[in-house]
Amino acid sequence: MSFLKYSDVTLTSRINSFFTFYSSYVQKVYGIPPEQYEQYQTVVPYLTKAYKAYFAGDEKIDTEEKKT
């Protein structure tokens, strides 16, 4: 596995864990209803992708993501 792939996999895993572990805090900060947040496939991947973009210095959100 290349370093870039390893870094991406590791970072994604840790950020997912962060948003899962601190779910109650994140729900309050962003005003996300608990039932929506609990559906892991709905919220956490978008938060993870946004956080990774923030770290990379590219916080641009495409139109499809804004709708979701």
C-alpha cells in the first residue's frame, strides 16, 4: 500500500471514529436530529469528507453534496 493510500485510509478511519464517539456533542453543535445522526450512512461520511477537505485546504462543496 502506498503512503498516500495508507494515510487516507488511516485518517478516514480515525475521523469516522471521532464523529461516532462524539456524536452527542456534534449533534448539538450542528443541530443534527439524533435519529438522523444515528443512521451512520447518512451523516458521518459527509462530515468525514468535509473534515478531510478542511485539512487539505479545499473546503469547496459540490452542488450534489449541498443538496444532500
